[in-house]
Amino acid sequence: MASRQGEKEARRRARMQQEAAEARATGRQKRLQLVAGGVLVVLVLAGIVVAVLGGRSGSGDPKTVSTGDVPALPEQRLTDVTRAAAAAGCKLTHPPLEGRGHEQRTFTAADYKTNPPTSGAHFPEWSQDGTYTAGRTPPLGQLVHTLEHGRIDVQYKPGTPKRTVARLQALVNENGPYHMLLFQNPTGMDAEVAATAWGQSLTCPSVTDGTWDALRTFRDAYLDKGPEKIP
């Protein structure tokens, strides 16, 4: 009798152990399903966020212009900015400084004595280095602020051929583009292409092979020469 009772008890314990094991397995499966579902939700949400941000990138976001089949830039021949500017038919000037105050307002070309400007009051924030596509030019007050921090701003007027714009990007990319910006100047400047630094201006009425020497030597002469510490 005692033997049968022991067998029954043993079978009961075995059944309980099996049921507990099955319960644990079921629990693990459910947890894995929950985790997998959570990961999927996160990935979907991340994709939505990326898509939204990508679709609404603002004027302050530098982009890359597709260069396509762009001829290589000419080899540099001149290393002196004054000689290179003269050889290219560009105008190198050193406009008087117009101040460097910070003002929380919208700036226009009328706020400065030169176009493009090379100094003067400007917006407290500055634009990031890189290339900006046409129609996404940063606000003028932010661009002037970049000069105060030693940047070189390379710019072109509306209607400049895409081929020229792509070559300008190639020029900027030669520098990394370390502390350089490229953008369309929509404020009515006379030059087809220009480069500015703090208190320095290079304006070129047209683009020739010599223009690239002028832009390179301007960059080399005035990069990181602004009055503010370089961030």
C-alpha cells in the first residue's frame, strides 16, 4: 500500500515539474515575442523619424551637390593671392571693418556696405561648415558670423552653371571642407563667384582657369584669421 502511495506521489511531482517547465517555456516564448515586437516598433519609428527629418532638412543643413562628370580642377600655378587675383581678373579688396556686434534680428544686404559683406553686426548663431544647395542658403546674419570665426565663404550668383557650382564644391572639398562654406548668394551681388573672409573680399566677374588659383590662394591666406576663437 505504501509502495503504491509513493508511486502516486512520485508521478504527481513529475507531472508538476513538467507543467512548471512548460509554463517557463511558454513564458520565455511570450517574452521573446514581446521583445521582438518592441524592436520592430522601434525600428519602424526610427524609420519614420529619419524620413521626416530627411524630408524637412532646413536652410541650416549643409548638403552635398552631385558633381556628376566634372573635369578636374587645373593644377595650382600661383601661390600669392595678389598675383593670382590679378591674373584671374578678380578684385581683391580689404573693406574697412563694420563692427562685430551680435543682434537677434534678420539681416539683409542693406545692413552692410559691401556685397558680399565681410564684417559687421550679425546674428548670435553661425552656420555650419559645408555645401548648401541653391534655395537653402543660410540667413545672411549667420553667414557673416562664420567669418568672425575664421571661415572662408565661397559663393556664387543665381544662374551660375551647375558645372561651375560642382567645380566650386570640388574646390571646397580640397580642404576637407575644413572651415569653409559654399552657397548661392541670392542678394544681388555683381560677381559670378566670390570668396569672403573677415575683412577680406575676392570677387570674380567670370570663372576662368585662373579663378581656381585666386580662390585657393585666398583660402590659404585668410583661413582661420577671424577675431573670434575658432570653435
